[in-house]
Amino acid sequence: MLEELQRIKQEALERIAAANDEADIEAVSVSTLGRSGALTEILRTMGKLDKEQRAELGQASNAVKKELEEAIAIRKAAIMDVVMERRFKEEAIDVSEPGKRLLPSGRLHPMTQAYREIRDALIGMGFETFDGPEVEYEEYNFTMLNLPKDHPARDMQDTFYISDRLVLRTHTSPCEIRALLTKEPPFRIAIPGRVFRVDEFDPSHSPVFMQMEGLVIDRNISLADLKGTLDVFLKAVFGANIRTRFRPSYFPFTEPSAEVDISCTICDGVGCRVCKGTGWIELLGCGATNPHEIENCGLDPKEWSAFAFGVGIDRVASLKYRITDIRLLYENDARFLKQF
């Protein structure tokens, strides 16, 4: 029995040493130490031996079992180290290697790009952004901006009415009223947002479009401040070579009022189809804030003066990126957007 025990041990140790993976180790353990293993079979025969032989065989069997269990544990740990090292090599990531683009990357919408350029230019000039609701009081949208009751802009043919008192704002100018009512002057604000007008959807018109409005209020504000501000602002957006031109105009909420043209971004002012041969493109409206608007907001127009201007963000995007149909900016056709 003792000789058989040594044979089983030697054979098991050889198999353990030759094991290459956990499955090999498990097979040795089961075939040697399992319920039907070779060592277990020997232990089952101990009942046929006398007392002295049983004691000797039991002691030897326990020693062999302990030795084999330790050998199995050591070999199993060694195999696990090899497996882990192999996994580390296979799954290693070179952090210095350029990433692989599995999905196409997104792009900023041209309207977003234009908005950010306008916003950043104004913030760089000391403006802060100010926001207001898209569903606005008729009083803020018209009355307090000095638009009389019979003004054609109030007609349902031009304005979306929610109720007698509520409209979808037709411009961002109602935010001027909200700012003048809530903020302590002096201040400079830039007001971005969507506006709504009853209009046909065609290459140059949309019932929904984006505006950026600017308002500056302080003591002794003059038209020279307005012209200087807009000249610096437009050069920041369109480039240092852009020239500006002011033409007299009329808006109920500014007095005096002006339209601002810039030299054509397509032909550099020489004359082309886009500017209709004039070398100039109309861009925005502006003016000195009407004293009635300032007074309507509870401020003294003799102490405070202001100027305001408004520009269409889609208009800027169209000029900067030479887009001839405004509808392309709102249809979200991926073939168009991927160009930007």
C-alpha cells in the first residue's frame, strides 16, 4: 500500500508540473484527491488492515494529500500569473497612440458658429447676455416700445397672437423693456433669441428666425458711441477689411434711426450679383433709443440715454458662409451641414 501511495504521489506531481492551464490542474485534483480519486480509493481499503497498518497508512496518506494540495496550489498560482500577464499584454492600451474614430464626429451648425462669433465679439466689448421669454406680453412687444395702437406690425397678418395680451415676440426688443425695468443702469446687454413673424418660407424669409440685439444705456450716450461700437463689432465678426455705412431710417423705438450696410463680403465692395452691383449689403438696424421708451420704463430720459441695434444671426451666417437660401439653415440636411 505504501508503495502504491508513493507511485500515486509521483505520478500526480509529474502531472502537476506538466499542467499548462486550470483545466489540467483541476483534472489532476479530481483524479487524485476527488471522491473517486486514486488516493481516496486507497483510504477506503484501510478498514481491511490491522490497527498498526491503518495508523501507518493513514499518516502516510495524509502527508501525501497535504503535499499534493500544496503542489496544486503553487502550480495553480503560477498558471494564473502567466494567464494574467498574457491578458495584460493582449489588452494593453498605448495611451500615446492616436484614437480611432469609430463614428463620424459631429459638427457645429453654421447658425451656432455665427451666434458664437457674434456673442464673443460683444462680450469682448463689455456686453453681458440677457434673455427673455418667447411668448411675450403685447404691452412689452409693442406699446412700451412706442409702437402706436394702429401700427401695422400689430396686425394678425404680421404677428402670431396667443391671446389679446400675449404674442409670440416679433423681435428681441421686448427684452430691452425687461432689462430697463429690472436692471440698474448703466449696463450693456446682448440679447439672443428666436423671434416669430407671419411670413412665407422662401429663400430669404422664414416665420422663425434668430436675432441678436444689443442695448447700451449710460449718461451722455451719443450716436458717435453707436457708430464706433458697431464698426468695431462688425470688424470683429467679418474681418478688419469690412467697411460700414449708415443710412437714415425709421423705427418707432429709436430716434434717430439708421440702417447699417457693410461692404460686400463676396466681391469686397467692387460690385457683384449678390450686392446687385452696389458693393454694399444691408445688414442691421440701429439708433438712439427713443426717450419715450426710457420714460416708459421709469427712467429719466434727461439723465439716461441709450442706443440699440439688432442683427439677424441667420443673415450673418448667410453672408459669412455664402449661403444663398435661408431655408438650408433650418432644414438640417446632413449633406449641407457636413460642409461646415
